[in-house]
Amino acid sequence: MNNELGSGLLVLVVAMAVSMALIPLLIRFAPALGMMDKPDPRKVHAVPIPRVGGVGIVLGALLPMAVWLPWNDLTVSFLLGSVVLLVFGVWDDVKELGHYVKFIGQFIAVLLVVYHGDLYVTYLPLMDMAPVNETFGRLFTVVAMVGVINAINHSDGLDGLAGGESLLSLGAVFYLAYQVNDTVVMLITLATAGGVFGFLRFNSYPARVFMGDGGSQFIGFTLAFLVVYLTQVSNPALSPVLPALLLGLPVIDILSVFAQRAYAGMNWFRATKNHIHHRLLELGFQHHESVMLIYSIQAFFVISAVFLSYESDGLLLGIYFGACIGLFGCLVIAERMHWRLHSGQEETEIEKLIAGMDSDGILMLANRKMIQILISAFLVLGALSVTAVPVDLSASAAGLFVLLLARLIFGYRLWFLFLRFILFVAVAFVVYLIEFYPPDFLLQHSSPIYLFYALTGIATAFAVRASKQEFFQVTPLDYLTLLIVIVMGFMLESGYVEKSVVGVIIELIILFYGIEVLIRHMQSRLNLFTLSTLLSLGVIAVRGVF
């Protein structure tokens, strides 16, 4: 793994940790802030849900961006535009602004990027790389980016849907940027993905929080910015059709909805229940089944974008519109035949499969203790045995050591020192050091580390499935995680991605799930895991100096 990927790993972890740390706090204050999403006939939830997740996503993403991104007119324009959208989005989440007021914020953000950042579309599909007129290119970019913002905003209709779809798109954009070593795109992608992944931890069905307009508009803006930059600046050799595949379902979904509203003589911006996810629910798909099906379709689009990125515009357009026609054709046929996936409220096969075990039994207690011992040993032994510790990482570890020590001593009285954030970052530090500065014995015998991850992964899987808590039910996030791992494994076998990249992603997934298990069953803040984390941070801090 090169240094750019190492920095990217830190960006991803910091963004995810900040997002995961902020959102529980924001949930507590959501009623006082007036940021509650109340049920109505066009929505699928039956009780008020906080819609503060977007604040966690945006702040989690922007913090590492502000630290690691190079500052120039374009990046500053993007950051300012993101802040503008957050302000307008939060305002809407509190006051329920009309569409036209939200458009003001969207156009301000996009105009900043297009005219101050000087980013606009130069090449369009089927034009044989002939550049378009600059004035037309800028206007087209403004309209297209605002359209993408609204497409992502309107796709946010089921728990985990918009976040998961966007995460798949971000993964494809990251890979394409990695191929041409575009650090700007990689850092923005990883920071946004970290914020979104941290949010999905609370948003998978049944959701504890919604992202609201503050989050969905930022994600749409970021994706629009990235696909334009990627295809027009970073690597113009890519097909200009690629944005259609990278943005996949949200764009064709919103176009379909507008067409249906126009055909019925309705206001284009009047909310209705004719999005793809609404139609799947009407066909008898359950909530999580609808989300996982849409994830699968979105995955098809983004995988096509990755593997066919240099193919002809005609072929890519044929794949995109062919898949869309097939999808909507199946929906229309099923609706006209009054077909239903499930009749009544019988238990589905998936629900039967995920029926839980006894989480309080002696076997599960022993299982969680094993997870605690394994991760604790990994932290301490990893910190002690790596061959070197960079000075900047040592300084960061020293700061985290002080924060964690204060949090363990004073407990929730220092509620602003987010325990989860510190624990996640500490584990990521050790993973980073072992990858970059592996112990000598691992260079000779790698089986111990493989055995550790295998045992931790298996034990964590049992603990997650055995939990009675709603958070640990099988969710679309589990499916999304599995989908990402499978795709990464396939790309590894095909030679499209480095082994170290796949390894680090899988390692972090295993450890972060393991940490969640430990936190969920933590009876005292002073325990083997937290004390081992403190010790490992101290060791890293000292070793970087001496």
C-alpha cells in the first residue's frame, strides 16, 4: 500500500468515527432542535424519527477534508458549497422549506464550483471527444449537478437506501481515481464514504435516525462534483457516459417520477409514492428486501462502470438504458398483473434465517469474552511489535491517550470526548502500523494474523446474530458490507486492485463490528478492552519519540 492510500485510510476512519460519535449526541437533542421527521401518508415510518444524521455525515466528511485536501479555488469552492447545502438542509429539516427555497442553496453551491472553481463539462457522449462551447458547458453542468442533488435527495425514502446506493457509487469513483492516482478525488471520496458508513450504522432498518436534507443534498452534491471532475479533469479518457452508470438508479428514478407526474398533470415537485422503492413495497416486498434489491441493481451499474470504463459511448448507453427499460418493464408488468411477492404477513425465509439465539447464555458470554481478549491482545502486541512508528502518528496517539485517559477517569461527565471515536481510531492506528511497518515475525510467518482475523470474524458474526438488540438484527447494511467484500475479492482475483487494499478494508470491517459488540455489552468503562486500547496508544506515542 502506498502513502496516498495510507493517508486515505486515516481520512476514512476519522470521517467514520466522527460521524458515529456525533450522531448519537444529535439524536438526543433532535426534539429540542425541532429536527424530527413526522409520519405522513407518503412516508413509510409510523413514528417520529430524528433527522439529524446529515449533520454527522457532513461534519464527519468535511473535517478530514479540511485537514488533508490541498487548498485551491476548486477545493475551497467545494467545501464552501458543502457548508451552504448543510445550512439550507438543516434549515429545511427544522422549518420544512419549500422546494424553491432549497433550490437557492443548491444553485449557490453549484455556481461556486462551476464559476469560482472553474469545473464544468467539456465533453459529452457521442460527440467523439469534440469539446462543447464553454458557455453551454457551464450551464449544462449547473443544471446537471442540481439535478443530481435532487435525485439523491428524492431517493432517500427507505432506511439505508440513499446512503447505501451512494456508498456503492463512491466506491467505484474511488477505484477509478486510484487508477490514475488522483489524490483529490480519492480523499473526497473516502471522507464522504466514511461519513456515510458511520451514518448507516444508525440508519439501517429499523432506522434510529434519518439523514434529512442536510445529508442527502451534500451526498448528491459530492457525487455530482466527483463524476464531473473524474471524467472531465482527472481522466478525460473515460467515457462521458460513465456518470450515468456511476449514479445508477437515483437519476433514472427521479426522471421516471417526473414523467409520471407530468403525464398525470401533477406538480413536478409535489411528493408522491411512485418512486421505485414505493412501487416495490406495493408489490409485496418487505422493507429490507426492497433495499437489498435496489442495492443489487445499483451494484450492477457501478460494477459495469468500473469494468467498462473505456468502452464506447454507445455500448455504455445501451447497457444503462437496457437495464433501466428491463427494470421498469418488470415493474409495470408486475403491477398490471397484480403480482405480490408475499401474501399476508407470513414470516419470510430471510426472517426465519435470522432468528436470534440466546444472547445471555453462557456460550455467548464466553464468545464475547473471546472477542475482548483477541482484540485487546491485537492492540497491545501490535503496538509493541511493529518495526517503526512515524512521528506524526505518535503525536496523534499521544493526544488520543490523554483524551481516553480523561474519559475513562471521569466517565460521561466528559460526554464530549466520544469514547467510540477514540476506540475506532486507536484500532485503525494499529492496523495502519501493521500494514506499513509489519513486525519481523509476520514477514516470516503470516499465519498468526490470518488466524486472529478468522477467529475474531467468526466470533463477532455469532455475537451479532445472537444479540436481541435491534441494532444487531441482520440489516441491509450487513448485505451491503458483504456485497463490498465480494466485489473487492473478485477485483483482487482479476488483478484490478492491490491485495493490501482489500486486506485492510476487510480487517477494519471485522474489527469495527467486533468493537461494536464490545461497546454494546460494556458494563464498565474500565475493562480489558479499554485499558488495552489506552496501553497501545501510550506505546505508540512513546515509540514514535524514542
